[in-house]
Amino acid sequence: MSAEPQEVEIARLGAQGDGIVDRPLRPLYVPFALPGERWRVGGGEPVLLQAHAERAAPVCRHFGACGGCVAQHMPEDIYLAWKRAAVVDALRHRGIDTDVGPLLRVPPASRRRVTLYAVREGSDLRLGFHRRATHSIVDVAECPIAVAAIVAALPALRELLEPVVAARPGAAVHVLATPQGLDVHLEPASGAVPRTHYARLAALAARHGFARLTVGEDVVLLMRPPALAFDGIAVEPPPAAFVQAVAEAEAGMIRLVTAAAAGAKRVADLFCGVGTFALPLARRARVLAVDSREDAVAALAAAFRRASGLKPIESRARDLFRTPLSPTELAGFDAVVLDPPAQGARAQVGQLARSDVPVVIYVSCDPGTLARDVRVLVDAGYALRSVTPIDQFLYAPHVEAVAVLERGRQRRPR
């Protein structure tokens, strides 16, 4: 910001939710500002002078300090356009101008998976999320995006952690809400939790009704095996396993993926996790499911063995970043589903571009890497048929998306 105070008008929103003031040399970014608003900047914190007529009241007392949410102040129409634009702009940046569908919404208080951070500040234990643009922790008393069971458990989690977190750097606390209760995994940032704490931790977790409590690689308490259902097929996820953050978003993605793969007899589900897509797909097709996490693949295999009425699922543990499936291995598959981490699937997409797979369904939590990888496939002869953005991360700048591509007649020579 300039040292000299000046009055500016916000022209548009940036990808991270900041208001942008267009200037000749470089744009100016104003946190929590909306298009059309007037702000005083320079010489200290920005000051709102003239607010947008429909500026929304934040739904959380921690908004502005907690770095998890950046958009609680946005009116509905601006919010929807901003979220969808993240996908549209990422694709256009890669030279892909396509019709992007409307944003698939999820309700508030629907996030079932969160990672909290616990640190010691003097004699006080802080449990919450990172403060905006810092590594410090905002001690949270509420979270309007999380399911009620997680918010209600915050005091219990503090009680659990009080004697465990003695000093920085503290611990990460992975919490998954399941129908059987909370699945809680403590991951110390350094060292290990002394096992002398385990009896107390188990007693507290049992008293508060947790389904499972794990610390590092140890199961401290297992009251009821936690389970999730993908299209009605039950899976017991391993501790701290990746699952979609919001059940409603997951259901929407399953509908999109299975519809795009309709008619396929053989499907490869790459970066399959615990089987979010592989299990529903197996209702109609033979599935090859591949992921680098052996415990996730084992959970998927166990779920398949317990289920009935499914086509065969072959599950493999394999690092697709280092050893992607080759065009020869992909031969004979009618569709490939990709659901990689935020860094995308550059190596695997490179192999797909040389393959004859007719349909590629790409599920992504990062529009930038999605656009990068889709560009490779389009250049190799695939046509982008649809893109659906999904608001799985309420009030955050992140957007989920499902892209469906079909191979055209023209393709790059091998």
C-alpha cells in the first residue's frame, strides 16, 4: 500500500477474493473489498468509505481474522459469479474458451472433514485455523461451514489436547464426522505423544462419544468403526484418509462422474482414494482403481469384498506421479476418471494424451492445474464437452470442478 492515504474505487474481484484497483503499473489489492466500493488506502489499514449497497453481514465472529474464509461479505450474485469465474478464467488463461456450467451449491454447516491446529501460546491452548496470511492460529469458538457435530466437539477437543500440546509447534487435528461419530486423528508436529497419555485420551474420547481416536500410527480408541457410504456402498476410511469435504458435493460429483461414464464397460479410476467413484462405477462397469496410499486402497478392497451386486474391482497401490499408467496399460478402457491432488496429474495426463481412451473425466480442486492438464488433452485431440464448478469450499477461494473430455478423430501421433 502507498504511504500516502488516497481514496480509491474497487473495479473487480481477484481470484483470492480481494478487491482490485486497476492502476497503470500494477493493480492494488484491498482485502474484503467489493466492486464499486470506495476505500481509503495507505498509511495504515484500509478504511471502507462507501460500502456496496448489498454488502453481506459475515456469518462468523472470526471472519477477517481466520484465514479460512474470504467471502462472507459478498452478496449472493457477486459470490456466485466470483466462484464460477475462477474456473472460467483459469481455462481462458490456457486458451480454452468453453461453456462452464452454473455453480453447484452446498448448504452451510455441511463440511464434514476439517483440519484444526493446536498450539500453545504461553499458558493458553489455541485450537483453530491459521490467521489470515500468517502462521499463527486463531482460537475458534464456531465455524459456520463445519457440521454441527464438529463445532459441538471443540470444547472436547481442547480438553483432549490440553496436556498433550506442551509447546510449539503443536499438533494437527484431523476430524471427520461420520454417522458412527467423530473420527479424530492427532498428528504431532514434532516428536510423539507419550503413551502414558493414552489411557486418559481414550477415556475422554469415549466419554464424548468419538467413534475412533488415533495418535500417529496408534489406535487409542475404537468405539465403533467409522464408515462413509458412496452411493450406498459402505467404506471404513483409514485415519486421516482423504475423502471429499462435503457429502452433498461428493454426491453431485458421483452423479456427474457416473453419468459421463454411462455405457462404459471398463473404467480406470486413478487417484481413487478410498473408492468415492470406483465403488459407484462398479455397479455398471469393471473398474481398475489405483492410488499411492496403500491404506486407502486396502479400505477400498475391503469395501468391495463386503458389497454385493458390483462388477469386479481390481485395486492397486501405485505412485501415479512417478509411474503413471502407460498408453499400453490404458488400452481397452472405455473411460478414465482422474481425481488428483491440487498439483494435478501432469505425468498421467501426458500418458493419456498418447492413449486411445475415448472418455476422460477429470475431477479437480484446483482450476489452475485443471486448465493446464485439460490443455494437454485438448492439444492431443480431446474435445472438452462439459465443465461443472462445485462450491465444495464455502467462502474460500478454492473451487472444485468436474470436466468431461471425449477423444475426437484427430489425435497427436505417438
